[in-house]
Amino acid sequence: MNQRIRRLLDAYPPIFLACHRRHLCSDESGRYLSEHQASVLDHLDAKQQTTLSKLAEHMGVGVSAMSIIVSRLERNGYISRIRNRDDRRCVGLMLTSSGSKIKEQNTILDPELVNEMFGLMRAKDVDAALDGLEMFAKYARIVLRRRKRKRDG
């Protein structure tokens, strides 16, 4: 196995295990959020809209499957659909305040555990690590888009 691949495979698990949130939260009404629903909320924003097709592509699922999940999240008050004023066929998806709150409560990594790890590091090491992770994330998104295109033919 390539040495760089081995380094990544060795480095990722302890980070995940040290900072992973052990459970998903329910909202104030006691509704439980599935991991997949929480993942969808993670990809939405309360200020910037995205379309259903872009969200589905980004997450590597079909539009029809994403539509079902989004409809359920909308019924529960986590997502709102906003029609474009100029083109009524275009619909943007945004988090509601309830969606933002549950998103914050359901991050995969626990902010307190991440902060504990950061507290052990020098500031310049934190910045270097984050730069590297952001670079991996950039190329991970490219890989996901390529897989989606290949799957869709």
C-alpha cells in the first residue's frame, strides 16, 4: 500500500474516535433525527439557499431520494422551501431556526471534544492541520461529484 495512503488511514481513526459525538439528539419536541437526516441538515445553511438537485449531487444520491428526505425535514420544521421570484420553478432550500439548532446539536464531531484536542496543540499546528483538512475536503467533493456522474451515466 502507498505510504501516503497508510498515513491517512492511520491518522483518521484516532481523530474521529477522540472527537466523535456518541449520539444524535432529538429536538425540543422529542423527535429523533436519523443520521442521514442529520447529514442533510449539515449540508444546508440558514442564510444561503441551495437547490434540491445540488444537494442530491453533493451527497451522492438521486433527486427523488433526496426529495423524500427533504419533505420529511420540511414537515418537521427544519427546512423551508423558498420559491425564486424570477423563476417560480426554482426552489431554494434553507434551514429554519429549528433546523439550525438541531444541526448544531447533531454535529458528527463534538465541538467540546475538538476544543479539548485543539487546546493541546500550538495555534500554528491547528492552522496547518485545518488547512490540510480543508484541502482533503475540497478534493473529496470532487471525488463525490465524479462518482455521481459515473453512476448517472
